[in-house]
Amino acid sequence: MTALGCALFAVAVSTAPVVSTAQTAVAAAPTPVPVPHPDFSSMNFLLGTWTCTQPLRGKTRSETDVYSMSSDNMWMVDAATSPPFDQYRSIPQNGMTYTTYDPTIKQWVAVYYDNLGGYGIESTSGWQGNVANWSGKGLDGSTVTDVITKVSDTETSDAQTMTDSHGTVSNVTISCKKNS
């Protein structure tokens, strides 16, 4: 075969349709992955709108919290808004807390962030009677504990202790009442 013949044969082979006589395998149906949804029954009383107050720098700071469920029911979402308070905080503070249950560590986990750069993560084993003890540690070494008491389905009290990275301790009690 000449060089021209080889070239023509290569062109013909490369443009010819490829036909396979092999049988196509039928793909197996995907196995659904079970998604264990947290049991929020102990926290469902929180769903709705709450007004919270706490003493701060000699005044009373107010906050509105709206609790709802995420669209996939994996998270309880708290959208918190606090109006400008004093000369140290002259803009509204808007925070979000997402709470879910982690079955691998058997802990409820709350992840918080706000529009002022604040963030945090806390966990609890859950309600013991009408009390939930939350605790967390910041990346800077600060710590926080929240002892939340369910006074009723429409009232809570949160005894919060924060220790900053320098060891300064501050205590505050946050009182909340449900609006709807």
C-alpha cells in the first residue's frame, strides 16, 4: 500500500460510524440514603415570635427573636433583631442561630453569626426537666455557658456567663416572652 493509500484508509476508518454489538448494561437504581431528621419536639414551644430583654450598661436592651423551621426540617432557625442601643452600638444587630441535633456526638448544636462579625457555636445534651445547659468555646479561648430555663411554653430565662480571652467574666440574665 502506498503512502496515499494508507492516508485514505486512515481517513476512511476515522470517519466510519462505530457500531458495537455489546449489550448495554442496565444501571442499578440508586439506593436512597436515609436522612434522620432531628426530633425537635422538646424545642417546638420556641416556634414563633419572642421579645427578649437583658440589662446592659445600665439600660434594658430589647431583642425580637423569630423561631422557625428550615425548609428541610433539619434546623430550627432563630432570626434575632435588636435595634440600635446606645453610642456603642448605633446600628441594628441582626443575628441568626441555626440549631440541629448531631447523633454522632449525641448533642444539640447551635451555630450563631451576626452582621457585626459575631459568631459562635454551642452544644448541649438537651433538656433535663425544664433546663438546658449550653456551652461553647471561641477560637480566641473565650467561653460561654447558657443555662436556659423553660419557665412555661411562653417564657424563658437564660443565665449567661461569658469569659473573654483575657479571663474577664460577665454574667447576664436574658428574659424572653412569647408574642405569638
